[in-house]
Amino acid sequence: MREHLQAAHTAAGRAGDTHVASWIHALWLSAHNQHRSTANHLVVHLAQFPGDVLAGPLLSAFSLCGDLTYRDHGRDLALAQYKTAGRESWPWAGWAAAALGERGEVERAWQLAQHTLSLQPRSGTAVHVRAHAEHEQGTGPGYTTFIDTWLKDDPRAGQRRHLQWHAALQDLASGNLDAARERADTELHRGDVGMRAATNWRLILAGQPTARTSDLDHIHQLLAEAGGWAEVFHTFQLSLALAVAADTDTLQAVADRCAADERPDYHQVLAPVAQALAHMSAGRPGKAIDLLTPLGREAERIGGVRVEREIIQDTLARALIDTGQHEEAAHLLHHRVTHRHHHTYEDLLLTPRPATVPHPTPSHDTAPAPRP
């Protein structure tokens, strides 16, 4: 890929095509995980070539930086570019909708996603934004019906498994726990360790049996590979998978390695989160509270999006309930319970459990057949 990008950049320069040369440079930086440099270059690129749809998919660089200032600037940039491109630009409408959703402007995000779909019904970005917005709204069967219908027209859609993961969370929200487990078992593949863990850890926190879990040896293998530590959010997902498996020793080792990592997002944010997961797996919720409570908005630096980071709040809520701090837990989840149409999952999180609760025994992934 490096050779192809170099050749393409050279050819664009010789042809005097500054637009393509600039875009290839941004792609080069992104391909080498130079997220901050990519973001900086995109600011210059879009100032010179406003509304360039080729640049839109690279906007994720702003959030991958780990810097909350960059994250906010990236969202503002997407909204400004949509304004420049105009309402008929469905790609920029979709990216602007995503920016609104991450800013917590759920209603506006949903409306703009719908506008995008009116222009391009197969916009994967808009459908994904709608999934996020409807998660915040807790639409339950409203979302699952929509996404099952949308996927019926394109069963091989690239985002199918991720959208079905969102549907599993909506099944949880509406209390359809068997459907949530079925979606996880029939839609998620062996490689979907993060989504599988995010579903199962939620079920465990709610005191429910898990769906099929990832094989522990596979998790260890992913963690041992370079990619396991390349991005903070990926390492976080693997930590969730270890928590589902109740592998406290490895979680502790992950927390220690994060604490010694020179990257701020690892030692300042992921280290306490991994340590808290280890404590929860070992039945020490009080220690998890001490680690998670001070994080506040800094938890955003762990990467991912609101739907994915919410599980950190879920963990804190369960820890508070398990230590008898019911009012604090209710306050923590008050916004979700009052703003979501379906919130059975939150109700389960706020339900006290017996003092001693055995960790659910998982059933390991055996490569299920795909859902029809």
C-alpha cells in the first residue's frame, strides 16, 4: 500500500492536481495511524477544498487522537462542511448527523439522519447514526423492526453485524433478553470479540445469563499481538472480554501494563478502567467505585462512541448498587431512565442482588451459522 500511495502522490504532483495530492497525503497519514497529523492536515485540506466528500471518511482521525479538544473540533468541522456543501449533499448530511449524535443532540441527529436517508436510502452512515440516536431514545422494537427491514433489502450490508449488535442492545432495553442473546449468537462472528463482550458484560451487570462468549485463548492471542495495544479502544474491548471471562489475573496484568504505558490515554484512563473491571470480576465493587467515579468526562478518551463508552457508567452503576448506594446509582442513571422509552436494562442495573452472586458460566463461541 505504501508503494501505491507514493506512486499516486507522485503522479498527482506531476499532473498538478493539488486536490488529489493533498487527499493522498491525508490518506497516507491515516494509514500510518498518525491521527493528530491527519486531523491537522484535514483542517487545511477542507479549507482549500471545502465540501470534499473524499475527506469525510477520514474525520475519525479527530476522535482517534484521544484529545477531547480535537474530538470537539472534528464535530464542529463536520457541521461546518455540511453547511458549505448544502442540504442536498447526502454524504456530508450523514457525517454531520454523526457529529450531532456524539454531541448529545439526539433529536437533531435523528432528524438529519432521516433527511440523509430521504436522499440516499442506503446510506450506511445515516443508518448507523439512527442506531445511535435510537439507543439514546430507547426505542426498543421501533429500532429492531426498522433495522431488520432495512437489512432485508441488502442482507450482505457491510455494517450488518454492527447494526445487529445495536439491535441486540435495543432488545436488552425492551427486556427481550432471549432475542438479545439470539442476535449475538447468530449475527456476531468469532472476530467480533469487542461487540460480543460489550453485549455479555451488560448481561452480567444486569444479573442475566450471557450469550455465547469468546474463547479465552483467542482473547489472549489478540492481546498478545501488536494490534491488541495499538488503539486504546481496542485494548478496552479486549479488557471487557476478559471481564466477561472473569479472568481477573490477566485483567490485573493489563491494568499494570496500562499504568506503565507512556501514552496518556492508557495510563490515565484505561488503567483505572481495567483495574475496576478486575475488581468487579473479583467481587470487590467498592474498589471499582473508587477508580471509576473520578474519571468523569475523561472516560471519553477511551475512544469509541457514546453507546460504547456507556458501559463504563453501567459498571459504576452496578458497583454502587452492589455496595448499597442505591440513591447514587439512581442519580447516575436518572437521565437514561427518564429519557428512554424502553429502559428495562437500566431497571435491571438498579435492582439489588444477593450479597454473593456467582459469575455467570459462559458458553464459548463455536462459530454459529449466520442469521437468515
